[in-house]
Amino acid sequence: MSALLSSFPTTSLLGSIAIVALGVLLQRLFLHPLSRFPGPKVAAATWWYMTYYEVFKDGAMIEHLNDLHARYGPVVRISPNQLHFKGLEAYTDIYSNSNRFIKDSRTYCFIRQGSPAVFSLLDVREAKPRRDYLSPIFSRRALLKLEPVIQAKVDGLVQQFRQYGEAGKPANIRRGYRSFTTEVVFAYCFGSDEDYMSAPDFAHKAVRSSEAAFDYFLVFVHFPWMYVLVRWMVRLAAWRQPQSSAHLERLRAKIDGFADDPQLLWQEPQETMFHHLVAPQPETGREGIRSKSILWAEANNMVGAGSETTASILTVATFYVLNDASIRKRLVTELVEAWPDVDMQVGLETLEKLPYLTAVIKEALRVGHGIVGPLPRIVTPNDAIIAGHAVPAGTVVAAGHSFIHLDPVVFPDPYAFCPDRWLGGNKDLDQYLVVFSRGPRQCIGVNLAWSELYLVLGNVFRKLEMELHDTTIEDMQYRCQLTPTYRGKMPHCTVAPRKELSG
């Protein structure tokens, strides 16, 4: 009897938990505002459905969403409080200026630790003032003014590729492009001349560390405590080997100096993002940001966002051009005709006028996606109509880029790399290229990204002969983290100077 009595509280507790769990399950399945939307019952019952596909299946949720949409239609319930849509109408409704939905905190919570950068500010009303500080440095005017800074890095990349050719060694183009874009961000945004491209095999420690961080984005979303653990491990490593993070400490000290004394900005050799963040702007009424933690957060955000996606698109473009002799010949022919003397400098505004180069870039953006993972938003403050569906306030909604870029109705044979689809004056297709997102949270660095794509691909394919080395289409298959995460071998190319147009 005493044993029975002693176990009674435990039995009661377990019974209460079971009753509550059953009540939650029934509510989610039958009484929840989203219960009328189609989708797997297990997805409606628990968030672990998404965790299983995004974490334990290594970013397989996008592939699974294709199956779900094929089965259930253009809108699918993928978690207790989340819907995924496909189609341009839904995408426009979710991400347009008219519906200023806030970002989903569950996705961005680990990024927001400390002082959040503009990317992780949830409410557009919070983000807009910060974007207003940053927008001038990414304007068309600023871009053309700082074009020589980007061109100098492009010249350095071409020279590094040539050195691999002279040594008879294939070049790792993915890490080469990643090293280049990282240097550009430091030079363009911070006025800092970093040297990543000269590292053997383009494998600078900072490049490899940043590369690895993107591989675990979804792990950190679902298990944010792991992000905290990794941060502490990084700090411990930096404490034990201070030389490994010396360049970051130098940059931190520079940023701290700007916060303490904005007059130091005018000693810089060029305009940087900190001129706009820190310096007071009486004409706009902005006092300037002096918080060191916010400034450092924006610096880290720019390095990550400004290097990964552009490098990925450059890799995609280079692979597909080299993988198809006819595409390569047409691109090189156009470049040689527009740029007959390779020793002359040809600028961005000339390259932007080349139709086939532009088509190659657009097709690389379509196939490469930039950010491939759906970017969730919360319907606020009221109910909304999305692609004709009434969605209650508080619902998490998303529409992934790839479902537009790979729509066979819009892009026949969508997995084929076909620059011709962008030629012939068909401007209507541009509305389906959503790689930089839409609305008030559109990528702030879109002008910089386009300029890097034109300058790099124009210079590389005009000045160099490149051939794929031990690289196949299978190496371009990816898993979906925030960005495409490639699991195959790193793409490599053999390199030689271009002497004449190849047949």
C-alpha cells in the first residue's frame, strides 16, 4: 500500500502531462485556425516534422516541399503554425511593400544574440532606419565611385588563377571566388585591404570557417544552444591562439575607434559603410550610431551576407559556362568583340550592355538561387489574403525562391542552364527572378552583387582559358541550408591565359 501511495504523485503527473499533450494534439489537428489547410497530419501536430527534414535529413525540406506541393497543391501546412506557398502571386503577397509582415523570430533567434544587425531585425519599422543609414554606400552612385576598388580585387583574382595555371595546378574556383568576395566586402565596406586570395588552395582559415558556418544554419535555427556553444569554442580557440584572430581584433579596434571618435573616419582613404553609420548627418536628422556592439554586428553581417551568395553564383555561372562548349564560345565571342584589346581596361558600364553576358548572369542567378531556404514571415497585424487564401494573423508564412525559379510553366526545362531564355526582349521573365527578394527587406547589397558578377565573369572569360578539372554536374547538387550547401567535390579548373578565340 505504501509503495502504491508513494507512486501516486508520479502517476498523476504523467497522466496530467498525457492529457495536456493529447489536448494540444487535438487542438492542432482539428481546432487550430490552420486546420483547414492541407498537409501531413504529423506536420500539423509537431514542429519536429520540420526539424527532421531540415536537420536530420541534412536540409532536405526543399525537396520534400516539392513532393508536398505536388500532393496537396499550392499551399501546404508544414508545421503547427506555418504555411508554405508556391507561385509568384503568393511570393509577391508575402514579401511586397504592401504587406509588411515581420520576420519569424524562431528562424532568426540565434542570429539576434547580442546586438542584432539589420538582417536579423524582425520588424520592418526597426529595420528601415538602419537600412537608411546603410543604403547610400550601396547606391549606384557609390558603386561607380568605388568601382576601382572592386576592379583591383578582380585583377588580383585573375592573377591568382594565372599562377595556378603557371604551376600546372588546378584552381579551386569555389574557394577562389569566396576569397575574392570576402576581400571585396572588407575593401568596399571597411576600407580594409585583406589578403585571402593568396592563401594556398584559396583555403584561408577565415574563408573555411565562414564556409562551415553556413553548413550548419538550420542546425542553429532548431538548436540555438549549439550556436552559443560554437561561439564559446571559437572564443576559446582565439584566446589560446590569438594570432589566428589578429586581423579581426585589428578590425574591431578600428571600428571601436570610429565609435569613440568619428573624426577618425575622415582619415580613411575611401568612403566606407561606417561613414554612414557613425557620422552624424544633420541634413537627414540622423545622429549616427555609436554603439560598438551594433557596429560590430553590422560588420559581421556584411562579411557573411556579402561573400557567400555572390561567390556561390559565380561558381554556378563558371561551371555551367565551362560545361557547355556552345555557351562558352558565344560568351567569349561577345567579350572579344566588345573588348578587342585585352590590355585595355573595360568597365562595369560597358559590360552591363552585353546581352549574352547579362543572360548568363541571370540564368546563373535563377539556377543558383542565392538564398534557397524559404524566409519565413509572420502575418501581422491583421488577417491577410495570400494568393487568394485567407490567412489568420500570427501565422508563419513563406514562399521559397526555388519554387519560382524552377517553375516549368515559366521556365521550360527548368533544370537546364539556358541563357537564351533571357534574350529576345522578354522582359516579363525578370519579374520571376527573385534571387534578391522583394519589398522592404530586399537584399541591400544588390548593386554590389551585380557589379561583382559582371566584372568577374567578364574579366575571367575574356582573359583566361579555363577547363573543368575532375568536376561533374553531380558536384553541383546541393542541400538547402539558408544558402545552397554543396556536398560534392569542390569544383576545380585548369587555367591558361587566353591568346585567341577557341573554336
